[in-house]
Amino acid sequence: MFTRSRQVALVLTVLLTAGAACQARDHRPPGRPAPPAAPAARPGSFTLVASGDVLPHLPVIERARFDAGGTGHDFRPMLAGAASVVSRADLALCHMETVYGADGDYGGYPSFKSPPEVAEGLAATGYDGCSTASNHSLDDGAEGIGRTLDALDRAGVRHAGTARTEEEARAVTLLRAGAAQVAHLAYTYGTNGLPLPPGRPWAVNLIDENRILADARAARRAGADVVVVSLHWGTEWRDDPDEQQLALARRLTAANTGGRPDVDLILGTHAHVPQPYEKVNGTWVIYGMGDQIAGEMTNHQKVPDPRGNQSTIGRFTFAPPARAGGRWEVTRAEFVPQLFDVDAGRVVNLNRALAEGADVRGVRDRIRDVVLSRGAARDGLVMGE
């Protein structure tokens, strides 16, 4: 199953592994212009990165078992291509779309149960926290949520969006990023028609504008300098955001308390494809980051669609407010285009692969064009490496 002809060959993994050993050198081939220089970070600044859906289909699970030598599952090699971006950030957030199974009871679509070793792979890559609210949050009921959050806790990865207890559901997920406290909130549009567990209406956070804003204001009271909202939303296989995404983004970014915005960054998942970045009411919104890890994807026309294995990492540099009580300001906004090579079972940084000579320019440029399609370049968004 790892021999299918795809747009990226296994040789990419070899190239990327070689490149990772010499990250300090200039990877640009002759004649390629340097990326825009990053401005000097203001004292107290921090960087936040975020990436898309971790969605292990059965071939992905089998690949992780192969990488573990047939005993257990090892997701670290699969994610290694993202580590150079993720591990260097002050705060790194992922989206864990599926719940975890136990004792070998694992599976893919339509009801996912992933090996708990995914959490160890995320931690080893450098992720500090993950959103866990998705349409698959109830694929194995309350037990699946419990196993997932237990495994993330063991790995030292924080989480937001699902809960084991009512007390946990009410608590604010606060993460340290340099001198800042960052609140991570997460919500999903639904749970594929599965009802919330009896007596546990708090088990999964569902998208509700008033609830989101109330939670954001509570996070401020709890000490958050920056409030990040992860939303599992949108229409699958659409490159552009749908009207519900656009409307909710406008309302959430317009809300403020005492002249200070309630939400500082919105991170979108679910659509399976990269969607645009846009600055809305002065706040950055990623409508959809795409699938960071997924098996070969088939779209609504039942046709294999390579967009389902394309994604971006968003990277934002936040600087302290100029005045006490003011907003932390994004001084640099970047995106890093990625691909999940289903043949090799590896996340690929497309700019790094291109610099090493891989023929991925067409994929990289398609992602770039989508990301910039709502005018984000005019507000300073650049493509990073």
C-alpha cells in the first residue's frame, strides 16, 4: 500500500532527512530570491504555530505500526517533517480530530479510533496543545474522549474542546508562551448526528457564538493575554470559506470588551483542504488549515483528491501591547505549505523539499494561491519556510 504512484516519491523523505541535519545552511538553490527578512522581534514577543487535522485513516495506522517495527505504533517519523517549524515556536497547537482506542481496537473511517501513541508523536514533534472538538469526537462515546485526553495528559500535551468532567469543561486551557498567557478555546459544528452522552452535555464544545464570546471573556478574567479560538467548521472540499464561516468570523472578530477584542486569532479545521487566511476586523483568521495527516482522500464525487493531503502551518509573532491593558499585536504573519506523502507516510515541508530539488512547485504554488486568495498578502501575510 506504500508503493502507489503519487505526486511526491519516497525520495522526498530522504531529502528532508538530509536537510534536517543541516538546517542552519541556506537551502535556496542558485537564483532563488531570499524570503522576506523577518523584522527584529520586539522584547517580550512570542511565536505561535498551528497546524491542521490529524486524521489517521487505517493505512496511516498501519504505517505507524510499520515504523514501530511491528510492535506498537510510532508516529514520530511521520511528523518529523514538521518538527523544524513546530519545535522552534514558543507555543505550538495541533488539531487532534479523532479519539483514541485501546488494546489494539483501532480503525479509520467512518468511526475513527486511533492508537494512543499519536499523542507521543505530537509531543515529540514539539506540540504543546491540541484542539479536540470535532465531528468525530463522539465516535467512541464518552470512553473515547476519556482515553484521548488521558493519553494527551500522559504525553504532556494540553487540550481544549472536549472534557471528561463538568469541572474540566468549565476550566480555561491556559498555556505559557514566553511572557504571555495564551488561552486556547475549541468548538465543533457538530458530532455527525451522534447525541451527547447522557448526563454529559458538556462533553464536547459545540459552536455557539454567545458561548464562544462568553468563554473568551472568561479567559481574559482568568489571566489570558491572548485568546485563540479553534473552530471545526466549514464545508468539506471547498477551497473558499462558506457564508457561515465568513459571518461567524466577522462577528467574533468584531466583539470587544472595553475597547479590546475578545478574540485574538481564529484557527479553522474540518474542510480537508487548505483554505484562505484573512485579516478580519484587525484579527487574523485561518478559515482552514487542511489535513496534516490523513490517508488517501476521496471527495464528494468519490474521486481521489490530492488536496485532502495538502495543508498549511500558520505562524504568528505576537508582541506585547504598547500600553497596559492593550492588545497583543501580531507583528508577523506567515504560512508554511505542507503535504502528507501517503506513499512514504511522511509530512513534507514543501518549501524545504523544493529547495532540496523535489518537483513540488505546482503543489506548493496551488496552496499559496488559495491561502492568499482573499487578499492576505496586502495585510502582510508571507510564505515561510
